[in-house]
Amino acid sequence: NAGVMQNPRHLVRRRGQEARLRCSPMKGHSHVYWYRQLPEEGLKFMVYLQKENIIDESGMPKERFSAEFPKEGPSILRIQQVVRGDSAAYFCASSPSPGQGSNQPQHFGDGTRLSIL
Amino acid sequence: AQKITQTQPGMFVQEKEAVTLDCTYDTSDPSYGLFWYKQPSSGEMIFLIYQGSYDQQNATEGRYSLNFQKARKSANLVISASQLGDSAMYFCAMRSLSYNTDKLIFGTGTRLQVFP
């Protein structure tokens, strides 16, 4: 499967624990995006990364959330000290280098469903 | 600020009929792209169709077409010959092409149910 790979598919954490969500972009894609989807809502942008760089984190909560996309390995979305309100589906998407005027769609992974007990 | 509005929370259509899902947008960017994604009950996001703001013709992809009316700021998705497998949530999204932010802004979605 050459698509965007996210794992785990489902993740259960207790309040106060840490959650780590992983995303491997499609082959040849160097741009990764994270979105959050609350129940019965649309996707909300969180962060946009290139290898070793955060390009736009305007949608990230100021505390407890961080993201990285290292030179080697998958992109990681990390949520520290999780709370009930963090329960959501977290989607990763990737695209090739967009440039200006690009019509390249973002290709999404199947998402990670995070449940906080 | 950019915004996508989908005013139909739910739509019903009979198999083999056509259906239009509404999407209006608001942006001050001179150049932008509009996307439609399908989310079946299994949860994945599937790209359907793209329309650029400077494209002269409406986009088509198989049974999907986009009715783009730039002056009205609308980008409605038309699904022809509906199939039972089209039952899903449908999201309209917009991306600025003028600035290098590259994020997608999504609407709240429309749940389409196709009945026999």
C-alpha cells in the first residue's frame, strides 16, 4: 500500500497520559499535514510540516500538543497529559511539494481514533 | 478569513438519480483551489474532485462534476447516477494558492444517503 500510513488506527489513553500518533507520507511526498475531526464535525487544520521544519502551526493548541517530521522516520503528533476533550479522529495528509498555484490534492491516511477514558 | 459553508446537514437521493451538494465559500485570496472529499462510514477521506479559481471549465471526474460559479462563490458537487455506495459524508474544502500556507479549510459536511 503506497498510501499515507497512520498508526495506530485506534488509541485509548487515560487522562494525564501521553498519546503519540504516527504518520508516514506517501512515497515521494515531502509535506505532511495534521487535522483533527471532532464527532459530527469537519476537519480542522492543526499543523503543516516539511522535513525537519514546521511551516504553519496556526491550528495547534498552545499547550500539550507538538508535532515533528524528522529527517528519517514518520511524522509524530504528540499530545501530553491528555484530557477528555482530546478525544477525536486525527488525520494526517501528505502532498508533493506544492509550490504556488499547485492543484495537488492532499492525500489522507485512514486516521487515528483517540479515545480518552 | 477563509470560510467554507455547507448548509445541507443531510440529503437523500434515490439510486440512479442525480444529486447536488451545496458549497459556498468566502475568501479574499485572488487565487484558490476548491476540493471535495468523501468520508464513508469506515472513516477514511477520499479525494474526489478539484477546481481551481482560474479554471475556465467546470471540473469533471467520472460521475462527479463541480458546478463552479465564481461570482456567487459557490462550488456545488453534482453526483450523477447515484449508487448505494455513494452513501457517505461529503466535505467541501478550500486551499489558498496565493500564499504558501497550504492548509485546507473544511466545511461541516453533508451526509448523503442513497436509497434503493
